[in-house]
Amino acid sequence: MNNKLGIQVDLYVSHDFAMQSLTGGGTTSDNLKQLRSDSESTKYSYSIGGRFGFTFPSGMGLKTGFNISKVRRGFSYIENDGMSMDTFPTPNTTSITNTYTYVDIPLLFSYEMAGYGPFYYNINAGILFNMTFTAEGKFLEPNGNVANFTRGAENRYVAYEKEAGASLYASFGMHYVLNKTFDIILEPNIKYSLGSTTKSDYPLDEKYTTVGLITGIRYKF
């Protein structure tokens, strides 16, 4: 280990896979959960962020900064265009992408370990505190109709909170030393949401567990 305090800044992109959890009790909740599960799908998601940290000579350290996550979900529904020759509406499947945006401030504890050659490693764990949460897109209502939940939309269906609560975070970082100033970062990570993104009067609690792979660069002071 180094015998002096290390100060670092990390800039990164995380390539994410977000797993949706819908929970609730009762027939209405069960039916809505089935409707949404059948009409929604997982899509590529991502996060961008920056972290400022320092590492003690023992290898222990602290990190904070910002993290912006974009959870993306596919939504497909059938609508009628009324253009068929036999006067019956023709069903068309429409597909859109819903986007859920988290703006978080992380507080992470880390432990840095020596590696072989130009490599070294660290373990990170802590909490991401959500500052704002926004949801854009459409989904099915309990009655099966399509509803727009985008903030500011006309006749908006109000289902989501403005804040998503805290999330637990853990990762294993692998660093390749380019020189005395820069490292390349490869960091598998997982984020588990503690609170629901939906309001208390919505039939379902909606949460996300995200697994990702950070690619980034570290600047060492």
C-alpha cells in the first residue's frame, strides 16, 4: 500500500440491466401486475457519474460525487387506426420507450488492494441518496387503458413520486494503471432500491435492482 493519502477523481459510464419488481396485495394489484408484466420489457439502461475520493495508507477510503441513472423500459400496446376495408378498426401494435431518471449522491466506503503488474483492485459499498426522480412514458391502467405518466402531460396519470428514496450499492473495481496520473476503470456493480418509486395510493410498489458494468477513467492527484 501507499504510505500517503491518495486523492482521486473518477469519471464513468455504467452499462446497466435494470430488473423491475412489482408488488402489491389484492385482486386489483395482481391483475395490474400481470397487465404491466405482459406489456413491458427490459431495455438497455445506463448511468453516468463522477466520484471524488481519497484513500488512506491502510487502503480504506471514502467516495462521494453524483450519479445519474436512466432506467429504460419498453412498452407495447395495441391501438386502432380505423383504416381497414371492412370498416372494422385495424389493430396496430405501438412500441415506445419509458425512461425513469434517478439523480443520486453516493456515499461509499472503499478498500483498495494491490494487484499484479499494472493492475490493482478495490471493493466499494454504501448508499446512494436520491435527490430527484422523474418518469416519462406510458403504461396500462388497472382498467387496461393506456395512460401517460409523463410530468406535464395533458391528463397525466399521477403514479410516481418526485423522489425515489435511497439505494444500496456495491461494486468490485479493477484498475489498469496507464501512468502516474491516469487509470482505466472496469467495475461490475449492483444497485438495490430500498423505496418504491410509486405513490402510496397506486396499487403496486415499483422498485428496480440494477446490475451494471462501469467503464471509466481515474485521475490521481
